[in-house]
Amino acid sequence: MKEHSKVGDLIVGTVVRVYPKYAIMLFENGETGLLHISELSKAFVHNFTAYVQVGNIYKVKVISYDEEKDFMKVSLKAMSLSQRNSSLEKRKIDPDDVSFKELEKKLPDWIKEENQKEQ
């Protein structure tokens, strides 16, 4: 039998599904959980999907656990500042892996749109 996370645990997981107000996360121990828009920040969040996308990795705090459904609710806002700052190990990005070609293609259209709004 696998060991379950407990309320108060800090665990690392990956976002696997995103909906307008919540995301489903898969954690290193195989458990799944829900990150609701209300648990993202203490500030008002208008557009959840602008901040949370599939593939994002977060360290979160377990705030509830439903044993019957084997499912937990997790939170970013429930973590202290020191817990947030030490959340994930940092890694260097190879400059050769970074490309702005797609942004460069769209930039002229964005400029044109903004100029039309001003007129």
C-alpha cells in the first residue's frame, strides 16, 4: 500500500490538466490533486489559465485529503514565503535552447493592432 500525503505536507507535482478555475496535478508518489483558482494567490486571480499551464511544476501544500476518493486539494497561497522561495531547485538554461522566432513573427501584427486601437 502506498504512503499517502498528509495535510500540511509540501509536495512537488506537475500540472496534467487545466480548466478555467482549477488544475489537476500528478505528484511524484503517484497521487493526484486539485489546485483551485482560490488557492493560487491571496490576491484576486482573474485568469487562472494565464498562470497555470500543463507541464508546470509546483511545490504545493496539501490542505485536504479525501481518503475515500484518494484525492487531495493543494494550495500555493497556504505556503509561507520561505517555503515558496525554496520550492524548486534552480537550473541554468542553455542559451542555444532559447528561441524567440515565434514572437518575432507575431510582433509586427501586435504592433499594428496596438496602433489601430490608439487611432
